[in-house]
Amino acid sequence: MRRLRVLVLALAAVLGLTVWAAPAGSAAGTATYKVWHWNVAGDESNYNSTTNGLVDAILGSVDYRDPDFISLNEVCPDQYRAILKGLQERGWPQSSTNFARFEPMPDVDADLCKDDATGDSDPYGVAVFSRFAPSGTDRITLPSDGDKARKLLCVSIASQPGGLRFCTTHITFKTAVKPAQLDAVRTQLQQWTAAGGTVVTAGDFNTQPHDTLLDSWYTPAVATADNGGNTGQFHELDDQDGLCPGWGEATTEGSLLGRCDQRAKVDLVWAAASRLVSYDEDAHPIATDRCTNRSGLYIPCSNHRIIDATLTVTTP
């Protein structure tokens, strides 16, 4: 094998080709990435503000967690631009003009992300930020729930091996349409995976791990008292958590209950079982002394927790 590698490198040198090398800390034939996700309640809790502490809380957490990919849900356009600017100032992206994507989710019956000074409104949406310059973007509208235009937003990363894509989505809470949206996202991820790609997807799925709607997502290898009957191709990156095997940690701070005496878990990070070498995920309780309401009083920045995950994938 050593002789073959030497021959390959020599041929590459002759032809002027670049041979990919595994990132530091990764074994040959694998790559390790860190993912950070948060449903920030940019309108509901933070009234489109860029100065109430939310943007600083996001940038501070990103500084500390040092992810390769960021997924945001319910982020207002002004907040997105402020985060983008903050990351640029930190030298965060590989390419200062090509590392972020935003996709609005227009609402048919609500004025969201209103500017207090002008009264103008903009729909909030989903956003991704990537350490690696995206080589393509997928903006897919999901089956309509009659309310918001729900989206699947992905960036493809040609500079990374294995046909890498990073995606975010925010699934409806409406029971009648949720199955169709979940199926649309799952089918798309399966198609990219079957074509040889490696896809990592984060988002608010408004669906809990034990819900039968996710049986077609989770691999049968996930078979526990709190999450069984699975037939799918994916791992949710918290399904090995010893706190609640097969289910993981709660990701919300609301009243809806989950499993193992926890609050609900709806914020999920997925990757195909066939691509995974190892993975881990944590949910982090939200500080109550970072964000303020319009009266200047401290409030939780969101009713969702920050999620960060680390995964090592094969790189065929």
C-alpha cells in the first residue's frame, strides 16, 4: 500500500493535480466536522433585534464551540446580516464573500421581523454558515402547510471529500402536512446519499425521536425502549446518549414533554449510518442573562437549546 501511495503522489505531481489530505485529527479516509445549530426565535423572543444580546450570544457560543458548520432557524434577515458581519470580522470563513446562505420562509398571515423604526416587515428564515466555501446551493420548498413556505437549504462543498453537503430545515408543526414535509426531506437526503454523497442535516423538525413519523429515518440499529421500530438509513447524532439511549437530550425549554423525564427534543442533526465512523451531540441550556426584551429585562434568548455535534465520516 505504501508503494501504491507513493506512485499516486508521484503521478499527481507530474500531472499537476492536488491530492486531498485528511483534516488534522482525522484518520486517512475519514474527515471530522463540528456542527452548531440553534432555533433562535429571532422574531418571537427577540423582536428582530440585533442589539438585545442575541447576536452577541450566537457569536460568543460559536467562538467557544468552534464549529465548521452553523445552522440557524427562525433568524430574521437583519440578524443574519449582523451574524455574517461578526463572523467576517473574526476571520471565520475560508472565503470572506462566500460562506453564508439565507432562505426566507414567507408567512401568509403574519408580519414577522418588523422594524420598530420603519414598520417594515421581512419574513424570518433558515440560514447556514460554512468554514469551507460552498460550491453550490440547494433551495428546496417543501409541501405547503398553508402558513409558512418551509424550506430545505443546503450547501455543497466541493473542496471537501465524499460529496459533502450541509443542510438546514425547519419542519411545520401542523399535523396534517408534517408527514409530507418529513418525507420530502428524507427522500432528498437518501437520493444524495445513494449518489455517493455525504449529507449532514440539522434543524427544528417539530417531531420527537419516539414519534413514529421518524421510524423511516432512524436506522434499525437504534432499537431502545424510548425509540424502536425503526427502518431508516440515518443516525440522529444524539441517539447514543446514555441519559436516554436511542432518544438523547431535550432541546427545548417549553412545557411539552419528551422521554426520560425530560422536556421535548425536536432539534435534530442527521447523517447516514453508512457514512458515519463516530458521532456525538450535546444540547446546552439557554442562559437567562444574555438577551433582553423591549423593556430591557433579561429573558431567555430562545425556547430552544443550542445543539453542537461532532461527527467523523468516511471519505470514499
